[in-house]
Amino acid sequence: MMNCPSCGAIMVWLNGSVLHDPPVKEYKCRRCQLFVVKYPDGNYEAKPIEQNQQQQQ
């Protein structure tokens, strides 16, 4: 579980589940439309979700 670095909301975990816990995790914030990649060492990269990607989902 991860909170959004921008607004603090709980983010949606995109690439894992209880049974599958990958080392590099991807999250999405539904409130501020931020995409975050979290690495095993605790560092993360955040970037806004592009408009055309939102329309596909």
C-alpha cells in the first residue's frame, strides 16, 4: 500500500496482488491522476497520467 506523494490518498496498486508481489510496484492515484513507480530500495518516480492513456482505461 502506498499513499500518493501529492495529495496523500491511498493509491491503486496496478501490477500486483496478495499472491504476486513484484519488486518494482506501479501505482495510480485516482484523485490527482498521478502514476508512481516504486522501487525495492524505497525510491519512487512520479509522473502525471497522459490524457490519451486515461481514455483507454
